[in-house]
Amino acid sequence: MYFSSISLVGYRVSYFISDSRCHHIFGGKHAIIGACCPNCKLPLIRLLQLDMLDRKIGDNIAIPIQYIPILYCFRCDLIDEPFYYRMNDDSTISIVKYKEQISSRIHTWGYIDESKLPVYYPEVMISLTELSCEEQYLLLASYLSDYIDISFLPELLNISKTYLQKFTNIINHQIGGIPFLPQGWTEFLCPICDKQMKFLASIADEYVDNEHKIVSFTYEDIQVQSAICPDCRVIGVNHINWC
């Protein structure tokens, strides 16, 4: 697997901390025109919204759009393949590619009752905190161990064997850098230019509820991965099961 990222440095999401210079959001209702699931006709769920005024990421992406929303639908067959949409100049989106619904099934995940499936998640202000050198070193070690023989580097090999246990409790959602990938990376190819897309964000199976408790999206341990093609302004989103 080869992938590139929007930045060399990775950032974790910190809940309930806002930056006066920018406006990052986790969850929340939205009124984005075009952001409707083409299968179930409900609004796409906004998982993250990243503010490009934050120079930590904005300078690397360099597109003339202030907000990048990461949108998804957990209810229908759209989850079976990577999902792509384009961000337009007027802050609307256009859906570019998705898996069409071929059955009447609704994915209920760990929810017994379909009516309990959230239509949106509570809105929480967030900030991006740079990962420590140790954390980024762990991510690099884990990535290298999947693709090259690092047995001649005992220290690096030992780190790669222990990174999963450490990062399960360290990283929740990550923006940029080398991503934490417990089950591998989705190969995102831009459906417009056919180029490899850059890692944008990984989103753990959690959100903050109205009582400020950490709750699972699905109760099935998934990771939502997203990538961007800055040239075409296309976002790709897919989920991976951890087990």
C-alpha cells in the first residue's frame, strides 16, 4: 500500500476545546445543499467539519473553500464501497460516486431498533492537537513493519509490536500525518482524475452525546477513513471494521 497525507505531522481531535482563529466541528446538524444520501434520502451525517483557516492543515490543502465537511451515511448500501463527493465553490456538494441501494435492508449495526439510529450526532467544538514525537514514531514504526523487514532494527521492531495496544487508548480521531490503521488503508482513487487521494482524516467509532459521554457510532468497532483530492476538490469516505 502506498499513500500520501495532507501533512507530515498528525493531529488528534480534542473535544470541547475551540480555537478563536478557526471553527472545527465534530457532529452537529447541517444545511449543506446537496448533502443528502442518494439511497435513503436522509441528510448525510456530518462527522467532522474542518476549517481551512487553521493553517496547520489549510496551508497544505490549499483550496479556496473555508470548510471541508466529512459526510457519511451508516444506514444503507452506501457503506459497501468508498463514497465520493465534490465540494463546490458555493459551499454546496455534488455526489460523484456511491454504491446504489440494491435491497430494502437498513443497516442497524449494534442498535436493535432501527428508530434508534441517529440522524445526526450532537455538535461539539474541537481543536487539533499535534501528536507527540513518540506517537508519530510509533505510527511510522507500525507503517514500516507492514511493508519492509525491520527485524534488523530491534528497537523499531519492538515498538511496532506494541503500537496497537498503546494507540487504542491514545488516538481517537486523527487529521493528517501517518494514520493509525488497525485494519489497513482504503485505496481511494479520485473518480474525476483517477489519481491517488491523500489521507485526510481517520475517525474512531465514537462521538460525544448530550451528556458529554463518549458513545460508539455503531457498537461494532469501526474506523471511518477519508481522503482528499485537492485538485478536484473531491472527498472520499469509507469505513473499515476493526475485527
